[in-house]
Amino acid sequence: MDDIVQGVICSISKDEERIAISFRSSKLPSEYGDIELGVIEDLEEKNLRAKSFDDMEYNEHLRKDPGFSNPTNVQTLLDILGIDSRPPNSLLRLCQRWKFIDNEAESLRKQQSKKWSMETTATGVESFKNGDHEKALKYFNHALKIYEENCEALVARGALYANQNKLEYAIKNFKEALKLYPKHHNARKYLIETLFEKATRLKDVGNIKDAIGVFEEVLELDPRSTESQEHLNELKSTLAAKLAEEESRAPQSCKFATRRSKI
């Protein structure tokens, strides 16, 4: 408490109202490598209580200067220093004459949203790991609201739904992630596992046709899945036998109906 520190801002979280600051010199750009980080000792004596030629403190000397209360002093200093105050203005030299156009602003906004969305996703993953699924889902939803193309948030939310046995929601999220990034390893892996689970459940309840369709979808994603192929072959054989049995019964029913109509 009451220490004066100097650090580098690494990240800002609006949701948690948190700012992460580092005291490591490695976080500084090379041109600022000589800046002292950490606790600043004797700052009062170094800066605020610096003496002028007439033994006045710095702040006292500043307030006695006529320019301190001069309302036009800022503009005068801008003119002397050659700083362009026309919009967009900045004390950063590279930005002083940089006029943003709509496309550049949109691109910058997208990058900022993407970074913020990824940070929110990471927080959600931590909540997921800690077993707080409700909180994790809120973070994933918010991350996708910030940046709809956040593939990692879609995959994480899909995994959360799968963990809650909401297979249809999980499959939908994994497929959306693969639309964005067809080569995303985890999205493909989790989709295959979830589809296999769905197909197995359909098979167990006797829904043969739907189970066949889902197993075929699994094999499209992973042709080397021998287990899925075995299930598919078994289901097709069962379906073929069932259809054959139904066909064998059909003529008898028609014949019986014909005889009854004659009587």
C-alpha cells in the first residue's frame, strides 16, 4: 500500500474490471529498455520535490509561471513544438498525421474484438475446468457475441454441451467451428466422438435408419474408424433382414384380404 510503481500494461478485462501489469523489462519495447520498472523509490525527491534555481519546489515554481494559467498556453506550446492538433491528433509521432479511413478502422476494431473475445474464452475455459459450467457458458456466449468467428469459443462451448449430454447443441457448435476452420484438429476430433456417441445411442434404442445415417457421417470424417464400420455393417444387415421380413409378410396380407373379399 502507498508504494509508487511503474509497469507495463499487458491486458485489460472490461468484464472483470481488471488490468494486468508486468514489471518485467522484457515486456518493454527495445527503445524503452532503459526505463526502470517496479517500485520507484524516493520519487518525491527525484521528481516532485526537485528544486529550481530559486530553491522553490517544482510544483510551486510551475504554478507561479505565467503560462500555467494562460488558457492559450496549450496552443502556444503546440505551435512551438510543431505538434499537429488537427484530427486525428496524437502525441505519438507516427499517428500525428495518420488519417484513419473506414476500412482501416473496421479492421482495427475487428482485431481488438478478436483479442478481447479470445481472452474471454480463456476465462471461460478456466471456469469449465473448475466445474463451474454455468459461468463458463456465459463467458463462451459473451466471447461469441464479441467476435462471431471465434472458433475456439465454439469448440469450447461444444465440449461443454457434450459434457452435459446436449449432443445436438455440441454437434452444431463443432460443425460451425469446422466451417470457419476446416482443419481445426479439436473441432474435428470432438465432432467425430460426439457423432459416434449419438449413433450408438440411436442404435441402442432401435432407431436403425437414423443410426446408419450418423455412422456414415462419422466415416466421412474418419474413414479409418473400424468400430464405426462394424456398427454400420451390423445395422445394414439388421435393416436388410427387417425389410425382407416385411416383404415376405406383405403378399400374405394381400392374399388374405382378397379371400375375405370373395367371401
